[in-house]
Amino acid sequence: MIEYIVRDNNGLLEICEDGLIFKVDSSLMGLLNLWSNHALRSVETTLRTTQKLLNCRHKLPLYINSNMLFLQLRTIRSKTPFLINYFAIAKLLPNRHNETTIFFKSGVSVNFDSIHTTKRQLDLSKVILESLESNTKNKKVFT
């Protein structure tokens, strides 16, 4: 499971998956669109739908599939994007100076410089998951 994605100082994407770090020379949007295309939609379509659902426009969580719900701690289009996977989070630990240490299920941890942003992203993600769950319950399954 992917824990986080961040762009390093050399411009490479650093992807942490199952505790292992991979460096990739690719655009973040291209990578996210590749994963989104498996669900037959683009990142832009997903963000527009999420924008309508949450009635906000900035730093929207990005739902890809049942294993990937990325929280944008730094936006996708910034020079140093920082995305964490909601489903990989084990625990958040607030630190001094408004920082958060994020512990993942794989044992990896990262620090982020804004506890407010982290908590807001978690709250928005819960709304997305509740919406997905209620939509799934309302659908009739034909056997």
C-alpha cells in the first residue's frame, strides 16, 4: 500500500510503498491519472466531483480506489507536492510548534509542519468515505 508521495529536491517523485521508498522521474498528475484511469475517470473529474460534494475548492482529498485516498498536505500542482494515503495512516501525533508526526501501518513515519491542515484533510476524507458508503448502500444489487 502506498503511504505517501512527495517531490524531492532533485525533482523526482518519492513514493513510499510498504515501507520501501522508490524514486520516479514522472509527473505527479500523470501518475495519478494512470491510477485513476483504472476506475475509468481522470483526476480532474474526481476533483470536480469532490469539489461539489464538499463545497470547497482548496486541497481536496483525492479518492482513487478502495486502497488510495490521498490527502493533499501540499497541493498536487505545487513545486513540492505532499500526498499521504488515508488508508495507510495508523496514528497521528501532534508535536510542538504546530507539527504532526504521521505514523503509517508499515511502521514508516513522516513529519508535517501543520497540524491544522492534516486534521482538516482527515475531516474532509471522512465526508468522502461516508458519501461513498451511503451511495453504495442505496444501490440495488441485481443477482
